Amino acid sequence: MATKNKKNSKVVYGIKKSASFIIDSFKKHAICTLSDSGKIINCNKTIEVLTGYTTDELVGKTYSIFCSGNEFEKKAWRKHLEHSLAHGFSNFEGISAAKNKTRFWCSFTMNPVFDDGGKFLFFTLIMQDITERKLNEEKKDEYLGIASHELRTPILSISLYSELLAYQLKSESDKKTLKIFYDMRSQIKRLTNLVDDLLVVNEIERNSLVLNKIKFNVNKFVRKIVRDFRATTVGQKIVLTGKVNGLVFGDESRLTQVLVNLIANGIKYSPLLEKVIVNVNSDKDKVIISVQDFGPGIGSREIRDIFRRYFRSYNLNKGNMPGLGLGLYISKQIMSRHGEKIWVKSKLGKGSTFYFSLSRAKKD
Ligand code: ADP
């Protein structure tokens, strides 16, 4: 990890003292500074309320005092120190134990601090009790799990009846009724997607999400989804660019859910008559699919929470925009279970581009 340099130790001491002054001035957040090996250098008074330990008891101990005790968590903490040093930050959530052994959910934000010469000084660690939020999420999961199971059967029946009706209407060539019927079918599709999302969240939370990976043609896959959207979207124009030859390997129906979520968001969050561009591209190893919109974009403070369960931008959704804040969370879970990435680049006022990667299928 970071190297030690005795010459600078006086300067570092001065900086650490002023860091101590700064963190004491934070009243709402529990904050401490950590050495490169994860030892607590100093902390503010709020941490006493959160953990039950006095600041004197904490100084000199390692981060493991914040873990609920198992080795796996300690290992994860070491990884967060390394990640924070390499990338300039690490945000994570975990279960912490207070001095009186009660457990609570905590969010951690860790940043390394460097001097002007780029030498590592210490980490700052901000801690926040998120137990209430986590309990609310559990309650929501339970409720949505039950509701979605109950909804599935009637939706499936309606969907089947609608297919029969389409057949009947086509043969009678009643164009007016057929148009009403197509509108109705697009609403059934929305409902089906919503229930699929709810069911998959339940599987993710119970750790029972199973992937049925197959080889499939990525161009056909994207084209079919874009075609379905074009058939049911009135306001925005969906443009398809790029092409990739060959097959990819993954669970086609779960990946459909990912792309559907991204395009649906692109449409939902961009102004009428704007474009939503779906692109398929590749480098040597990976196929990259992206969805670009010219909507409001996502601010830098919100971007780090964007894939979190139930996260919804307050500003964007206060106009009663429908949604549950689950689509991106589900997409992230599906991609990481594939061992693939999903990420976003965005600028406020300019729009957003969401990307995800897929692996090319190996030749037999
Ligand atoms: P939902 O759209 O149902 O709220 P998502 O998980 O799909 O749930 O998205 C979470 C949040 O991320 C949204 O509420 C919105 O604030 C933000 N978001 C998602 N996609 C976009 C986009 N294309 N442009 C701007 N903000 C977006």
C-alpha cells in the first residue's frame, strides 16, 4: 500500500491535526480517518452515538471494530481500502456491530486524502445508520413479492385471450377495433414487464435467480426488441445503429429484461419527439450495447446511487413519473450474475448513455 516517508512526518502530523478539527465540525455524520493499514487515527463525537464506543476506545483500533465479526466482512473491508486507494473512493453498505453487540445497517463512504506531492496521508470514512431504510426495503420486497405472484396468473390469462382476439379481429378485418386492441395489448405488455421485474427482484433477494445461458444472435436480439418498442411508442423515435456479426452467450430472456428497461427509461425520461439511440458495437472480446437519450441527464451526486434498489431521482420524478426504482437495480444484478458490466455516462441537461457488455460465444 502507500509508502511511508519520515521527512514529511511533521507536515503530515499538522495535516492530520487539522483533519481532526474538520471532522469534529461535522455533527450529523459519524466520521473518522484511517491510516493506510486501516487503523483509526481520529474520529468525531457523532461516532460515539452510532457505535457506542468512545473516541478514545476507537483511536488506534482497526476498521474491524466496525465489522459484525466474520472473516468474510474483514476481507471485504480490505478490498474497499484497496479500491478506494486505486479509484479515489469506495461506497459500500454492510452490517455493523455496536459496542453493546446490537447490529445495525451502515453505509460507508471512504476516500483517500493525498498531499500536494501525491503522497497518501489517510482515508476519510463517513458512516451513516441506514437500518430504517433497509427495514423498509425488506417490507417493500415482501409486499411486492406477494402482489406480483398474485398478479401473474390473471395477466397471463388476459394476454392469451388478447392473442385469440387479435386473430379474430384480423380475420374480420375490423381496422378500428384492431387499433384499440393494439393499444390495449401495449398496456398488457407494460404490466407483464412490471410483474416480471417484481418477480425477478424476489428471486434476487432470495438468491435464487437462475440463468439459462444459451448462444444467440445479438443483432436479431436487439432488432426484435427495438421493433417491439417502435410498434408501441408514439412520442420518441427509436434509432438503431451499429451491427455485430456472431453470437453472444447469456440468458436471452433476462438480457431482454435489461435492454427493455434501458430503452423504456430512455423513452420515459426524454422529451417527446426526441431520439433514443440503441447501438450495438464490439471490440475484440466484448459486445457492447448502449442506449442513449437526450433527456435531463443524471447529476454526479445521483449517479453513484442510480443502480441501488428503489432509488428514484427526486427532481425527476416529482411530476408523478411512473416507476418503482427497480429497473436499473435488476439490470445491474442480472449483468453481474453474468459476470458482465453495466454502466452509465451522463451530463445534466444533455442526456444519458447506458452501456452493458456481453461475451462473445466461443466457437464449438
Ligand atoms: P424507475 O424508472 O422505475 O424509477 P429505474 O431503476 O429504471 O426505476 O431508474 C431509477 C432512477 O434512475 C429513475 O427514477 C430516474 O431517476 C433515474 N434514471 C433512470 N434512467 C434514466 C435516464 N435515462 N435519464 C435520467 N434519469 C434516469
